[in-house]
Amino acid sequence: MGLSARVPKREDRYSVSRIGMKIALIGLTYPFRGGISHYTTLLYRELQKDHQVEFISLKKQYPKFLFPGKTQLDESEERMTVENHPLIHPLLPWSWYSAFLRIKSFAPDLTLFQWWHPFFGPSFGTLALGLKIWGRTRIVFLCHNVRPHKATMLDTALIWYAFRTPDYFIVHAESDRKILMKLKPRAKTFKTPHPTYEIFGAGKQIDPLQAKRELGIEGNLILFFGYVKRYKGLEYLLQAFPKVLREIPCTLLIVGEIYEDKPQFQQMIEQFHLADRIKLIDQYIPNEQVALYFNAADVVVLPYTSATQSGIIQIAYGMNKPVISTRVGGIPEAVVDGQTGFLVEPENPDALADAILKFYQKRDEIDFSRNIEQFRETFSWERLVKRIEKLQEES
């Protein structure tokens, strides 16, 4: 089935008129960095087009001992900023009460929590409970990850505490919906795809050859992007790369702060004699530089061993770049095998190498860019907003 048949027309999908709600949005934004901050900021902008939105943000995120990166703050020159009220400190209960009073004063129809880690269970769960007792707003948890990749018993307890009170849940992948239903079988849960990040490429489309020159790279270029933890599967890409190099000359560009196993990766690069074919940039990339790496890349490779969904795929799609990834979690819902990229089984370096070689063999035959443009309709912010709006109609 072609992609044009998979995607309904925009006018059909969004024919229902906007309803103008008052929405309290709870989540992360600047000065914090990362995908959740970007997502919530962009969601605020979309909701504000047709609704009155009060953004209650965090004034602190993780304590230092829980965060493996160099900094939690966004040091980008091009900042994503919106009006917000930084009230919530996850370890200070009186800040939760301040947030409750502000939301109560705003009197929203809907209170929309962003959920991404059990660490926020006590603060978000208590705030949601207070709003439930108040009884004047519907409570929605929009789950980026229902539970961590390696959840402990404490994580499960914190999730249970937070998930007692919401009226509705929104997830981005079927795999996450199934996890949620095991934790809360009677939950009213709705699934809608993770939206595409087009903001990084807005006004920054440059010729791939020029982008490669700016990075000091020539020829074929494979991009691995995003912070590195074990579940990202970088070790399998490093194992696959020698097989790729035996068939075609190319460079592997690894871009993102390494949180785990950096000595192992360095040892593998030396062991496989890859130092002259790999460029490693071990740092968080500021907003204004993201487009450069994606514009330079021929293909984005994400060999996850587990995942619910991926914001990196949506950055790639925002710049019309195909993706090679694995059949785990919600990834098969985001990558159309043979049309917007290729899918392989996880933890299989040979299959991963074959998929990369297949991409270079087929890239003149398959119009990946056109396919992505068509499929991207599935991942619109309008679709997510429409799903949120329809919660007002739920009984």
C-alpha cells in the first residue's frame, strides 16, 4: 500500500471546529534542555493558537546524583521560550501547593501533565490528587514513557501513586498503551503519534555537500544522534560498521552526550580499526546546530534495543531524512519499512549492516524524501491537539 493511501487528507482529519478550552499545562520548558522541554514548549505554542493556556513549569528538575549529563540547562543561543510560571520543585511539597493554588485560580477545563519519569510521581501525583478532590478540572497524563527502560519496584510504586487519579491518558505508541493497561487495566487511554519536530530545520535547509564540508566530512555519511545509554544500541552499530566499510566507503558520525559505556565504545573503535572512519562528538547539541548534522547525513541510524517512541525519528522526518531502526516498542509505527527507511531486528549487527548497504543500493530507486513528506501528515501537532480537544467530549 502506498503512503498516499495511508494518510487521510488534512481537511478531512481536522474538519471539527476548535472548541476554545482553558488548559493548564504541566511540564518542562526552558531553561531546561532536551526532548521533553522542546516537546512541551511546542505543545504550548500549538494549544495556545485556539485555547487559553496556563503553563505551570518546573523550577528544578533532577538532583545532580540522578542526572548523568554535564548540565540540565539549555545553553543554546537560539532558545525555545514561551510564557510560563516555574513553580514546581519535585522535592518541595509547598511548591506543589503553590502550583495547585495557581491552577485553581485559573479554573481550567483540562489539566494536562507531561509524564516521563517516576521521579516526578510524588509531586505530580499529589498535585493531581489535589485537583481531583477540588473536582473542577479533568486530569490528563500525556505519557512520553509510561515507565523507564529498566524499572525498579520503587519506580512501579511511584507510577502507581501518580496514576491513581487521572481521568485520561494519552500515549504515543501501542507498546506504551499495553504497559499502561497492565498497570491500570481500566484506564481510559488514547493513542496518537509523536509529532514531528520541524522547528530545528526551519529556514536552515542547506545543501548536504555544503553541510558535510562544514563538518569536515566527505562522501557517504551515516548519523547516530542523541544522548547515549545502553538501550540506544550504539554497540551494535559499531559492530555492524566494519561490514558496511567492506562494501562502501562512508563515515559514521556519532553525535550526542555519552551517559554510559564510553570506555567500551572507545575500545570497540580501536579494536575494529575505525578511528579514521568515525567522528565522535560527545556533547549535547544546541538548538542552532541540530540542522547542520541532519542536513549533512544521508541516513539516520537508531539501533535501539528497546524503546516506546523516538523524538530523534521525528527530528529526522522534520528534515526529510530516512531512518534505519529496529523493531522494538513503537518504532515500527514510526518507520515504514522500505518507504521512510528500513527496520531490522534488534541486537543484530549483520542485519543492521545489510540494511545500511540496502539503503545505499536503493536510495536512487526509492523516493524517501517524498514518502516522508506524505507520511509526516500522520505526525502533525494538529492531530495531537485534536486528540486533546476531543477529551472534552468524553464522558
